Amino acid sequence: MLRETGGRGWMPGCFFKKATGFDCPGCGMTRATYATLHGRIGEAFLLNPFGMVLLPLALIGLGIEVFGWVRGKPLPFRLNPGRWGATVIAVVMIVWWVGRNLI
């Protein structure tokens, strides 16, 4: 399992964690992405489960938008969570942020 680098080595450290001592919602995503790219999906989920669910969805949404832009017209479907979905994502992120710092 990858260890916390704290800014040592090639991986950057988290400014929020350095400044406050607490994890931010994205803490662990660099290491999780690195683990994913090396085929260690389980390790990636241990490092940041919230980000490992949200990142692929964001990349799919971005891909759909870019593909529509390249075509010159939007695709007939989009990943649009709407106001309700955005609120749910924000609440889950805040709960994740607080919860990971309490444990």
C-alpha cells in the first residue's frame, strides 16, 4: 500500500492538510489515481472511496461534453445531476470530509 508522502518524492502534498492537519475531501486522490493506473483498484478505494466513485463519473461527463463540442452539436444525452443531484453530491462530500477526520 502506498504511504502518505507528505510532499516528499514526486507526489505533491496537500496544502489544506499541511495548513490545518486535517484531511480534505480529495486527500489521497493522487495516490488513489496512481494505484488505479497500476491496476490496484482495491488500494485506490481504501485511499479515497468518495473520489474513486466521483472521478470516473466526472470524467465520463467531461468526455460527453468534449465529444459534443468536437461534433459541433451536443449529444442527445448528458450527465446532468440537476439541482437535487448537485445538492446530494455536496452533502455527501461534506459528510465524507467531516467523517474521515473524526475517525
